[in-house]
Amino acid sequence: MTEQELDRIMRRVLIDSLKTEAEQPMEEQAPLFEETSRYRRQMHAMLVNPLRWLHRREHTVWRKAAQRIAIIFLVCVLTFGGVMVFSPTARATVVRWVIEWYGNTINYLYTGEQNMEELPQYGVLELPDGYIETARDIAPGLVAVTYEDQNGDVIYFDYSFMHQGTQTDFILTDDVVVDVMVDQMDGKFIESHIPGNFNSLTWIAPDLNIQFAIEGCFDLEGLLHMAESISLCNLLK
Amino acid sequence: MLSFFLAVLESDADRQMFAAIYDQHHSQMECVAIKILKNQSDAEDAVQNAFMQVIRHFEKIYQIPCENLPFWLISIVKNEAYMILRKNKKTVPLEDWSAFSKRAADVSDYDALVELFSELPDTYRQVLEMKVLLGYADEEISAHLGISKTAVSTRASRGRQLLKEILEKEGFQL
């Protein structure tokens, strides 16, 4: 028997075992699948443009992983950052951030003094029509806000304190990086040439010791407009 | 790779086909996910992850006979659900292949063979389904299941060997 014949039979056996399983009645204890409105929105977005939805969902998964990494770095800072308090030399040689390029990654590496204060809560005031805030994840030194419209289209707005031991990475695929100014602050516009991919705008506010980033399917003008409308917000609203 | 996706799913015909697949099969996929995970949020994640796989491998849709498509989709969503289950439990159950393979001696007809394969240890079945049914490369399976490429290859060859032995012993003509 050849490998191909064996695989053909294996395929048939596996399909038949799946059929047998599917014919078995549902357990009474199994809960019903009751779709949430978020799931409905996301599936609608998937049907409108499957590729764009895929890129966004991949981006979300990567973003969650990046947030976890950032939190791990912050834990390291809390553990070892005490050295800074007792070392005047270390305090004196503080440099706030460096930008490094590794292959397809732009890496913002912070070396600034640790800030134990709570991050202020910022929001985007000038959102495109139909977008509302749907999630705000607040972690030590990091806030990630999600805005969504009825089609499931998403804008991400993240910001973090520039602490020693933390970093922000932008992974480039087929992107062009352009230096820009956001309210007289240095920033970079990362423009993807892949249709449906997100563009990103990031900038550093040295006075606040915060790096901001907005990502979405918008051009530079659209992202700049949103970036320049960022303001402190009242979460009790 | 990305440009390949674009070539495959950019046309209106492909999108219509994708929408038709969703309309016809999403309910069954959702039932399978909730049955395994018993948690709405995890089940939604499993179904969405399954559709991510469908989009990534959309070119394969055209090679699958229509009558097998529902089971191809069920296989994908089951694998995604078991992955979530495994992540949530943070442990990997022990799988005793030698005890399982001894049951091959009891197989006397095709139905018994199908029943035996429906009770394969989880990772063995996932590897065989992903490799033989879904056509994934070993690297993809390894990354997806979080096991080494050697473990993927071992599971695939053990499964094939077991099937070969049963076929030779019983002389099935399939």
C-alpha cells in the first residue's frame, strides 16, 4: 500500500468518525450558544471583508501579547527599580528613550526614571462618525483603549509611561515610516501598503513622560486629527 | 503569504462563497464549540479562530468535496476549541498510546475502525486531522498545538502505522 493510498483511507476514516460524532445527540447539560452583540458585530465585519477582519484579529492577538510583555517588563522594574532610588549616579544619567531599529521592528526603549503615579485617563475627542469607546484596559503604566463602530471597524489608542525597563515595539510588514509632528511633539507615522492593514501614528510627550499611539485604517490626516484631539477624560461619564 | 491571501479572497465570487459557507455552517460550528468549551466567550473565540483558519487556507475549499466540507469545518473548530481548553487548563493530559493501540485487536469491521479512530487520544487525532484532512505542514501543526515537530511527526506516523496494521490484518478493501 502506498503512502497516498494510506492517506486517502485515513482521510475517509477521519471524516466518517467526524460524521459519527456529529450525529450523536447534544448533551442535555451543554449550554446553548447565545451570541453576544460584540460577537455579532465582529462576524458581520468578517463577512463584509474577510481579509481585513483577519488582519485586524491577528493584530489584536499580537497586541494582547505585547501588552502582557509590557506588564512583565513593568514587574521587573518594580523588582529591580529600587537601585535607581538609592543611586544618585544612576539618577543623574537618565536618558528618557532611545529608538532602535532591528530588522523589521522599531523599538522604543525607555530608560527614564520610574513613575509610580497612576496614568491619567485620556481619550480621543474627535472620533470618526459612529465610533464609540468599547473597551479600556488599565494596567500598571499602560492604558489601551478600543473604539468600535457598528461594522466592527476598530481604532486602537494606547499610551504608556516611559519607564526604565519597558519598551514599545512596532513590527513592520510592508510599511513606510515617516517622521511627523503631533502638536509640536516628535512622532512617526507608520503606513502600511497592504490594503486593509492598520496604519499607526505614535508620538512622545516628554513633559508627560508618555508615549501615545493610535492605530486604525486611516490615512495620516485622519490619524493626526484624532491625535490632536486627545484630552483628559472623565471615566464616570 | 499575504499577497497570496489577497489573490485568493479578493474576488466577489470568493467572498460570496465565504459568506455562503458561513451561512450554512456557522450554527453547527458554534454548537460544537459550546459543547466542548461550555463557556460562551471561549466558544466565540474558538469559532472566530476557526474562521481565521478558513480564511488563511481558503484555497483548499475548492479541493474539498461538498459533502465533506461540514466535517472539514467541524474538525477546524474542534481543534481550536481543544486548544483553548488546553490553554485554560494549563496542563497536558497524559496520553497512553500503547494502551490505545492494543484496542486495534478488537477491530473486525469498518464501523469498528471508525469508532476506534473517533476515540484517538486528543493530540493524535488533532495531528492526523490537521495533517491528513486539512493539509497543514508539520511546522504549522507544531506551532498551533504547542508541541515539537518531532512530536507531530511521531503522532502522525503512529496513527498511520496503526491504520496500516488494521487494514493489513483485516484485509479491508476501501
